[in-house]
Amino acid sequence: MAFDLILNNVSKYIELTDAEQEFFVARLETKSVKRKQFLLSEGEVCKYSAFVTAGCLRGYTIDRGGVEHVLGFAPPDWWIADMYSLITQKPGTLYIEALEDTDMILLSKINQEKLYVEVPKFERFFRILAEKSLVANQQRIVDNMSLTAEERYGIFCKRYPTLIDHLPQKQLAAYIGVTPEFFSRMRSEMMRKK
């Protein structure tokens, strides 16, 4: 079944009956984007949460100086959205771009609200996802203020083990908050220490 991965993701937190699974799947849309295509651009209103089934997306912003700051990656079995825009339905600040050809399942805000009414268990599911995201974001802020770049890279490796060898160094550097040049020197130094 095309929706097995997302159903397995949901089943980690809530148990659905066959009828509830059918109701959920009927509200999902599939989408594919090519490498370097955007699912969302800054200034657009985010209308969907995306669940990646193949490929990888990244969410990032660009500061006034033109520097990219990666907020997160979404490899298979991960959700991604511009949460500010999705919740407020105001123009967002994130770009969500495919790092490679990517297949995903989309859940619109409208259908998410329908799920809350028809299958109240989904309120628990999305609350758990929001709590996990809030905790991870708070920890990342604390880490960025108190840890070295090398320590932040170590945390990245634990959080996204499947991406370490797949992402360009520029993307890794943007995630841990250093220049690509600094990242390259740091990684070389880490290799020498091993």
C-alpha cells in the first residue's frame, strides 16, 4: 500500500481502526518534486504539512546578508512545514526545497482540522509531534548558544544519521551555523584526531 510509511508513523503514537485509517488516507494527497524545486517559498502561505516517503527536503531562511540558515531536513519518515504560516495562515518565512527528487504525502490544514473532528485521536498525534518539535527546537537554540561547532555537528550526526554522507558540506555548515570553509577545516581536523 502506498500509504504504509505514513500509517506506520502515525501508529507510533495512536492506534487507528481500519475505518479511521481509511478516513485518514482519503484526506491525503501525494506529490513529487524534482531536485531543487520548491514545495514552499518565503512569502507564501503554508497550506500543507508534508510527510516525506522518498528523497529529502530542507527548510531554510535567508537573512538580509543573503546567508542561508537551515532549520531542518526531512528525510523519509519525517514531517515538515512552515509551522508559523501553517498555524496562522499568514505568509511564511521558510523556503522548503527538495535536495533530491522527493516523493511526499501532503495533509492540508483543512483536512487536518477535519481529522480532529472526525477522528479526535489525531489531536493527540499532532500534539505529540508539536511537542517533540518544540523540545528539539529549544534544545537546538540552547546548543547553538552553548556548544562548539564540533559538538553541534556531533548532534547533527545523531539526529540525521542517514544524511551525513548524502548532503553537500554547504548544507551541513548552514545547519550547524558555520561557513562552509570553517566546516571543511573542522571536519578535516576531526578526521585527523580519529
